[in-house]
Amino acid sequence: MQIKKRVYPFGAEEEQEIKEALRQMMLNGSYNTSAGYTADSAAYPDGVMPFVDKHMRYLDANPKVDPHMYLANLRLKIRIRP
């Protein structure tokens, strides 16, 4: 079974920019970027959806959301405070 590539509501260049911003959050120890659970066993047999995929799927499902505002709010929400 082949999984279709998702088509995001923004251009390929912007998609790469958003993915890179999410990857940078994962590399930064100041953010809680744990993976999430998913029931989609076809795409994720172990039931674990990576942080980047989770947020890219959200943006795909909500095309009216401004991705840059979403990232800014996400940074505030997941920041680990001392």
C-alpha cells in the first residue's frame, strides 16, 4: 500500500520553511516537542506521530490558519519555563 503525499494549502517553499521551523523547535531543548498518539495505523504502525507531522497535518486540515501565526503561538504554548 502506498501512502499519498499530502498537499498542503501553501507553496512548496513555504512548506519547507514551516517544516524547518518545526525541526528547529525539536532540536531546541527549550520546547516540549514530544510525539503524539495517532490511530492511523496505516501511516504510523507504532501509533506514534512525530511532532513535525502532527503540526503539518493540523495546518493541512485547517487551511484558514496563518502558518506563521500558528508557529508563533505554538512556540509560546510549548516553551518549557523554569
